[in-house]
Amino acid sequence: MANPADENFSDSPIAPAQNCFAIVPDDIQQLAHVTKALYVGGGGNLTCRALRSNADVTFTNVPSGYILDVRMVAVRATGTTAVGLVGLA
């Protein structure tokens, strides 16, 4: 059981994640939460949109088990071959 006092700590972009959620890549929909980072369960390419970017970018050959420290608003289906994606927010 979580300690209720833990809920009083403020959050920041560099603080540990307080929420984890599965990511299903989608070419249209944005993520439910802006990530602090993203865990890649099965390696491959990852096409995403960073929080302050105007265009998508593809990270190639991201290894399995890697944590990509990027504040993302979207993970695209087109261009993404990595699997087991978990958003850390």
C-alpha cells in the first residue's frame, strides 16, 4: 500500500516516473500522457514526436530493454518496429 504522504511530492521532468502505461503506436492519436521517458521491451525502430518538436523523428536500432529519455507526445505506427513500449510519465 502506498504511503499517502508520498502523494504530496511535487513532480518535475527529471523526477522519477509516477505513472506507467502501455503504448500502442498510432499514426493519428497522441499519447494519453506526455512521457518523461519510454521503455522499449523489444528492440527496433521508434518513430515519435517530441514535446517541443514540429516533426516526427525515427530512432533506429533501439535495443531491447532500453529507456529512451525523451518527452514524447506521440508514437507513430508507421516507422515503428520496436514492441513492448511502456510510457513513463
